[in-house]
Amino acid sequence: MVNLSKEEIIKLLKSSLKVSLIVGTVLSLVNQPSLIFNFSADTTQLIKIFFNYLIPLLVSAYSRFSLLNEISKKEINYKNE
């Protein structure tokens, strides 16, 4: 497991949030264009848009932390050889 400082975690989450904003906006424009341009939505549509942003955020953050964890494991294995 990677030991990250609070600042490093915040930096990773901020970069994941940037990815989420871009991907979520593109997904929302593709999947809900009438909602975006007409500014009318019901609860179901708002939930869909929320998940358009949440899922990329979670995937991006998970990917970044997993990659750091793998790098850390390889560094430990390299040092033990």
C-alpha cells in the first residue's frame, strides 16, 4: 500500500475531478442534449447527469491510486532483489 501525504491525495483527487468534469460534460451533452439546452429536467434526468460525473471521478481516482500502488509494490520487490 502506498503511503501518501494529505497533500498528495488532494492533488490526485483534484486531477481526477478535472477528468470527471470533462468526461461528465461530454457524456451529458451526448446523452441528455435536450435537457442541457432546454434547462428542463426531472429528478430521473438529474440523477443520470449526477452519475455522468460521479462514475468518471471514481474510475479516475481508483485508476490513479491503483497505479501508484503497483509502482510501490514493484519498487519494494526491486529493493528486495
